[in-house]
Amino acid sequence: MLNPNTLTETAALLAQMQERDLTLATAESCTGGLIGGALTAIAGSSATVLGGFITYSNGMKQKVLGVPAAMLKEFGAVSEPVARAMAEGALRESGADIAVACTGIAGPGGGGPGKPVGLVHMAAARKGRATIHLRQVFPGDREAVRAATVDAALGLVRQQMEG
């Protein structure tokens, strides 16, 4: 379940984006559409949110977002380069002004050496600006990791909007 403040903060973010005539797209792996769900839970979000990509598998990351197979092989799906490539792919494919992406290990399994359960890489891309990245290891169960990822990812959108 999302943090109760998430929808309030999301509504404020969308209002600011609408005031600036900015559009947004998402590329999600570990959240499986939860970021897009938080955004579209807000009435009028269609003025800002163009759409989203749920790219859970490596094949979809490659096919839909253009993440290079060599990058996935070298760094793994849960990595900074892949998060950046996902955000940039979503920006390119959607035509949005800003795109946010996340890839991680929500658990309860899947973690390993150097990549613990709760590890999430997020990135936000904006036309004409450098893509920004955030690495977090969130505590808690699968639901908590996914909810924390939504909040952090929307924070990256805010940074790209303001920066």
C-alpha cells in the first residue's frame, strides 16, 4: 500500500508540472506499474501523464526501451546504467518532457552478493538535461520496498522539474 502522503504529494507534483506545461512517462520494473498507478489516481493526470512502460523482463527492457543486451549482461538489470537507459528509452519512445524509471529487487527473494533485497536503482531523464540517478536500499517487505520506490522516483521527477 502506498504511503498516505504519496497521493497528496503526487497531486501537488502534477499540478506543478501542468503549470509548466510538462509531460511525464514512466518505465517500471520492480514496481510493476505502481508509479503510473499513483500518478493516474489523481483526477486530471491525463493532462500530464502520457503513459508508461512496464518492462519486467530483460527482453522487454531491450525491445520496448532499447536497453542494450550487452549492458544487461555486463551490469545486470538492477544497475545504474540500466536504470538510466530505461529512463532515456522511455523519454525517447513516449515523447514526454520527463521520464522516470526504476529497476530493483523488491523481494522477498532474488537478492545476492552486492545486490541485496531492497536494492533499487532509479533514474529520471529530461529533454536537454543530464539524466539523474538514485540508488537506494529500502528496508521492509516487498510492499514497503515498492511503496518507497514510488516516493523516491517521484522525488527524482521533482528534481528534474526544478533543476
